[in-house]
Amino acid sequence: MTIIRLDASFTRWDELLTLILTAFASMNGKIDPPSSALNLTARALAAKAEAEIGHVAIDDGRLIGCIFLRPEADCLYVGKLAVLPAAQGQGLGRRLLAIAEDTASALGLAALRLETRIELTDNHAVFAAWGFSKTADKAHPGFARTTFIEMRKVLAPAIRAV
């Protein structure tokens, strides 16, 4: 398996869209409002890759995982972390988050930030096991109740040799 950074040479946008929709399919009917992934198109993903830092995992020629990263003032936002169901539980999510940590460090950012739906308590537990802590309850526009939580992982400062 290899993980590559998305660049202008990447053309497999339809396959990437299918990967994300397949990975997020278990949320359909479980979360409210529905996932923003349902509004994605191949063209929107290409634009997202231009505006953000994207990586895909490829195994035997198939896309099996992805992550999108967006630098913010004090952290690196982790979005659209997706792993095909058949590839889950094998450490790929951790490998993709390690890339996020390396990217944050290279950019001088001291934390990772992500958002996960309130209903997805299994995801909360996985992210907590990976070092993330809940930092806020939030709501989508038009909702009076919490619809998602924010989680952060503070990264260890880089040790520099003198």
C-alpha cells in the first residue's frame, strides 16, 4: 500500500468520490443533518484538493482511504478522513493521521482539529484513543441541539538538535 499526496496529476476523482461515499454510507439515516459528503461531486473534490492538502491510500491499484487537511490559525483541520469498510481496523486511519501530524509539524501548527457527529459515539471513542479530546459541542445552522463535537489533539513540540 502507498499513500500519495494529491496534485495536478491525480485524475481519479470519480473513484475518490465513491470511496468517500462508501466509507460514510453507514451514517446515512443515522445522523441529522445528513453528511456533507452527500453533496460532493468529482469536480468539488478536485477543487477541494486545490484548496487543501489531500492524500489518498492506494492498495493494489484501488483507492482505499483518504484525508484532507486545511491549515488554520492555530491548528490543522482534519476533514474527510475516510477508509473503505473492508480496509478498516488495519491501521490505515492512524497512518493517515500520522501524515496529518507530520504536516502540522512542518507548518509549525501545534494541534490537529476535527469535527465528528454527535451520533457517532464509536468515532468519538476511536479519536479519543488516538489522543484527541473533546473541546466543544456545536450545532449546524438551524439546529438548536448539538449536532457535532469538535475534538483536538495537541502535538508534542518538535525537538530540535542544537
